[in-house]
Amino acid sequence: MVPEGIREFFAASAGVAGALIGLLFVAISVSAERLSRDGATAQIHRIRAVAALTAFVNALSVSLFALIPGHKIGPTSVAVAATGLLFVAAALLSLARLRHVRWATVRDAIFLIGLAVVFVLQLIAGLAVTANPADSGDVNTIAVLVVCCFFIGIARAWELIGGPSVGIAHEVTALVRGHGRGQVPGGETPADGQPPAPAG
């Protein structure tokens, strides 16, 4: 049974999930040409698109069924978590089939593993709620996992549309590499490999 105090959260969550799914469809339509190409890069983009959609649909399904009177949230959580785990398994197999390891591929695999952890926790909480509908603690856990699905889905959608990534690890690595190549602060490397002569 969903406690009355958390029903407002699920109502708001359903609205947010619906809006994000609509925006994701727009992003996919804009990136349709890139997604339809052959090759490893296009496959990675397809995995990101489906991962975002899976996370948002998970949040939407749980939120909507939580608003229906009765004991619906437990079975729904179990069903969508199991479906999500099947997607994660298929996506990891697809990444392994690409047979080339780059940082982007490793990062996508880490995101998928994180998504799998969310689905496993959701599956456990869903089973617990189904077994004991009076326990509101597991319902709160499912609500937190819905929020996690939003964060993961937004991150996947951001990478799908090619959003810029400015992380501390990336910037430090770029700075070290630039130093090793003799780049000047402006980002230009002199043609003869020597530092530019001082002005004046």
C-alpha cells in the first residue's frame, strides 16, 4: 500500500517522466541519421537511447501504478526491474560484441552496471512490498530508485544528443597531454616545436 504522504511524489514523478520521454523522442528524431548508421559508434548511440528510454519508462510505470488504489506498486516494480535487467544484459553483450575497448565504451558499460544495480534493488524492494504491503519503508526505497532512474536517464540522453562533457578527470588529462606536446597556454603549438619568442 502506498502511504498517502508519498502519493504526491509519484503524481509529480509521473508528470516529469512523461515530459522527459517526450523530449527524448524529439532528441531521437533529431539524431535519427546518426542512430541508423552501421558501425560501433552508432550502436553505442542506440544503446544510450534505449537506456534513457528504459530508465524513464521504468519511472513512469512505477509512478502511474503507484497512484492506482490497491497493492500495485510491488508487482509493477518487479516487472519493470526484470525487464530492465534483460535490457542491461543485452546491452552489455552488444558492447562486448563491438570488440574494441575505448574510454567511451568503458564509461557506457559502467553506466549500464549502475542501471543494473538500480534494477536489482528495485526488484528486491518490489518483492518485499508484495510480500508485506504494509511496510512503507520499501515503498520509500522504490521512490528513491525512481529518482535514480531520472538521473541515469538524463545522463544517457545528454550524451545521446552530444552534450559537452567537462569533467575534472578529462580536463586534467588534457592539460597533462598538452604539456607533454609543448602546447602554449593559448592552445597553439609552434611549428618548429620551440616556444614562441617573447614579444617586444
